[in-house]
Amino acid sequence: MERSHVTTSTASLRDIDKANMLGAIAQLPAHLRDGFARASDARTLVERTWPRESHAGSATPRTLVVCGMGGSGVGADLLPAVFDTNAPVVAVKGYDLPAWVSDEDRVVCVSYSGNTAETLRCFEVAMQRSVVAAVITSGGKLGELARERDLPVVEIPGGLQPRAAVGLLFGALAGIAEALNVVDRDVASIIEDAASGAQLIIDSNADLDGGTEPPALMYARDLKDSTIVVCGASESVAVAHRWKAQLNENSKVPAFASSYPELDHNELVGWTRARETGGRWSLIELVPPNVDAALMARMDITRELIGDALQASLRFEPLSATRAGALFELLVLGDYISAYLALASGIDPSPVERIESLKQRLAGR
Ligand code: PA5
């Protein structure tokens, strides 16, 4: 792969990272364990929200509905990608619950700040239908409302950007899913697998003082000043959406998520005139765990067909033998690349002023 030769001193990169996003990324394995332990502490309370005797002895709700926006909604996508679930997990990223959600289902509301309008609205609706299993939050209005009603609250530490709390939020959600029997096999060891996969990437990318640049920083330089399309397949689609959001929020660049094999039935043609849009485009492919030969062949041919349209074309294949390890390997790599892309462009990855300003303007209406 061609690399640009622009270099910025690593010390100055660290100076730009004022709120220490790189430090937060390196905490991910510890966050996974901490989030899972916090949910385990609330286990008895969560179990009580699903009284089997009122549901014909059924051990598991019909569906687990997870409401959360942005960084707080990621766990809803990751849960069914990482675990074999006993019930469908439905992600709600909006103001309302689907009409079919009833007493046979259970709802978890996730908001890091506890003050997100859409999630608060879903919580109110879930309360009215008596289907709340738990909330996951660092506090805010959501924590307050849930406590007033004696509902289980998994409280996670504040002070991070919500997207940097992904380990805490995901670990906590996995713990609640276990208490509801939505996941039941080796949950603690799967959390460990995820932590090990994350650690693999942290070990080779966290050190900015080691003499050579971390690989994620070199990849970030390849992507500079381009619009990025991140493609996953099967379980890695959830991670592609996480990358897209991290590139948007950390790097402040336009990025989009897509998925194989569907993209070969439409986007493949759309790339034909990409250059004519006047922009620069890059493609990132996230190879799923246990990828099959047909999918790899498809990815190879697609890359050949659209190569002319691209500034950079990067493909990442995880090394971990476990599904959870592989997915968290890919996830953390995206966290580093998006943070380094910001830093290499002289931008602090942490602040998301536009989101703050939008929330303030909406609150004033
Ligand atoms: O990463 C971010 O800051 C956003 O994507 C937030 O997660 C999103 O706006 C929702 O806020 P919260 O996570 O506090 O519910």
C-alpha cells in the first residue's frame, strides 16, 4: 500500500488530544469487565422484571428491545453480533417503541448522559407498557426517573465521551441480557475474549513514543481528506457502523457504512462515477470472523472493479480465533484510526460541538 510521507511529531499529536481520547480507547478491556460486573451486581433486580410465572414459565422474553442513540446505541448492534442470542435483539434508535412491544418483551434504555431526548421518550413509553428491564446510564434524568420507580439502574462512571464508554455500556448490556436469559452460554468468558481481542490492537497502537508510528496512524494518513465508506459483512456490519460513527465524531469527516453482499447489487454501479462528484473516496473492508471463500472472492472482485475510484482501499482481517475477540479487534482498530485521523489533521477527537449545539437548540424549543 502507498503511504503518504507527511509526518507530525508524535508529541505534538498527544498535545492535540486534550481530553485524552487515546487513553480512553486503551481502557476498553478494563471497561468491558467493569460494565459486566456492574450489571451482575444488579442481576437479582433485573431478573425480577421478568417474572417467569406471569409468562407461562418462559425463561426468556420474546424480544429484547434496546433503546439508545449514537455512542449509547452501539451495544444494541453489537450484542447479537457477538453472542448467539435466545431471542431477537431489536435496536430502537428514535423517539418511539414499535407498536408490537408488549408485556412479552423487555426493554433496556441506554443513555450515557441520561439526558437524551429520544431515549427518555422511549423510556416513558416503555414505562406505560410496563416493559422496562433496566436502564444503563451514568446518571441524568434517566437515572433519576428509573430510581423513582424502583427500576434496575446499572450506573456506569461519568466523565467520558459516550462513544468512549462503549466497553462499559456493552459489558453492562451483556450482563442484563444474561440476567434475562437472552444470552446464556459462557457470557463471562466471551467478555474476556472481547477484552483480549481489544488488547491485541491496543498493544500495537497505543504507544506513540516507540520510535515507529503505530499502524493505525499510518492507515489514518492514507485516509486523510477523503470520504470514507466502511463495509462489513455478517457480524462485522455492526462494527462497520461503529467505525462510521467514530470517523464522523472523532475525525469529523463524512463517512458511511455499508454491507456485503448487498452493496454488490447497487453501490458497485454507483462507484462508476465517484470521481465525477469531485470528492476523494476511500474504502475500508472489515472481514468478518470465519469468513467463507465465496464472500472473499466477492470482496476481491469488487475491489478490482471499483479500485479506480479510490484514494485508499484498506482491508482488515482479525487475528483472534474467537468471534468476540475478532469483532472487538476490528472495533478498537476503528477507534484508533478515527482518533489518529483527527490528530493527524490537527483536530481534537473528543469535542462534538455540533451535537451539543443541536441538543441545546432543540431544548430551547
Ligand atoms: O458520542 C456521542 O457523543 C453521541 O453519539 C451520543 O452518544 C448521543 O448523542 C447520545 O447521547 P447519550 O449517549 O448521552 O445518550
